[in-house]
Amino acid sequence: MLNMEINKSRIELGLGKLYAIWLREFKVFLREKSRLIASTFTPLLWLFVIGEGFGSTTDLFGTARFAADTYIGYQQFIFPGIICMSVIFTSVFFGSYIIWDRKFDFLKSVMVAPVSRTTIFLGKAFGGMTTSLIQAAILLVVGLVIGIHYTPLSMMFIIIIILLLSFTLTSLGLTLGSHMESLEGFQLIVSFVVFPLYFLSGALFPLNNLPTWLSILTALDPVTYGVGALREVMLGITGMNSFALNIGILLLSAASLGTIGVLSFKRMKAV
């Protein structure tokens, strides 16, 4: 009985530390309103400019390539990819906050506190997930304007997919940030990561009939499975993979990159 009480108190203490780190990240996000505006503007630009621009030419090669029996415009087709774009940029660039924390010695104070590196990593990852979910929620409201319809069940799946993808990519960003000392160097490296992740995901084009080399690259991209899962939930379009396979690979990616992130944080230096 005594052991159970001790274990319970340890769990509560660990959750309290996790909540404190998450809350700090969330408050930082709330203070940076310009960050919310800027990170929402780019996906909207792609949705309305690229979506309408290329959408005006889709009749030249037929909407049947997008959906066999239902008319789905190009703007609607790329909308799940636009959601994933927001998640990619928000989540991966979240790793830059590790470098800022190191510069202002906040990271040092956290590292010397009686908090495990795993708790620190998870607290920051959950903060990144919360940020991504809020920004994705804004875009989901915009989706109603272009004819995207949601049900309570589809909304539940959408949130799950966004959180899985966000945890995967936030883990990637935090891992990169833990190994970088320069903000400029981090931004340079990340630019070589986020654009291939997005453009290879099938966000802007169907994955059918791609060249073999391009099909291999899209299959290696975890975002591909997020886009495919969202597209099936939102539009009813079944892609190259089943919904179960998409979710399974997202879970595997989240677990793999999360483990790598925890290991990276355990080896990370505070200065």
C-alpha cells in the first residue's frame, strides 16, 4: 500500500513537471501573435493562389484523376496537403526554440532542475503539438468556405492524424535543434528538410502513375501518410495506401522519431 502511494506521488510529480514545461511553451506561443499570423498566411496563400491558379486548368486533364465518381476541385484536393504544410513548418521550426533557450540560459536552468530529459523533451513536443493543432484548426474553419464538410467522427480522426504528424515532425525539429548551436545553421539545415517533406508528400498531386524513383521517395516521406489519411477522411479519396496503413506508419514514425529525440536530449549540452 505504501509503495502504491509512493508510485502515485511520483507519477503526479512527473505529470506536474511535464505540464509546467508544456504550459511555458504554450504561453510563449500566445505572446507571439505575429507568429500565428505569419504561419497561417503562407498556407492560405497556397490554398487560394495555387489552388485557384492550377484549379482553373484541371479540366484540361480531367478531374477523374482526383476522384473517380465525384467532382472534386483542385483546391479541395490540395486542402489536406495545405493542413499538412502548416503542421510541417510549425512543428519542424519548433526546434529553433531549443537554440533560443540555450542562448538565454533558460535551457541551462531546466537541465539542472530535477527533471528528466525525457520529461523535458515530451513537454516541448506537446507544446509543439498544441501550436500545430491551433493553427490547423484555423485552416479547418477556412475549409468550410471551400466546401469541405466535417462530421464528428471525421473531426476526431482529423485531430488524431494532425497530432500524430505533429509529434513526428516536432520530434524531428527538436532533434535537429538539440545538435545545433547556431540559429542560422538550424534554419539552413531545416530548409533542406521541410521542402522535400512537403513536395514529396503528394500534397499537390496524385501519387498514381509516378516514376519509380519518385514513388520510392514519396514512400519514404512520413508526411505522405498524413496527407493520404487526411484526404481519405475529408474527401473520401482512397489513395495508394489504406487508411489503416497510413495510421500505422504514422504511429511507427512518431515512436521512432520520438525515441531518437529522447536519446538526443539525453546527450544534449545545455551550453
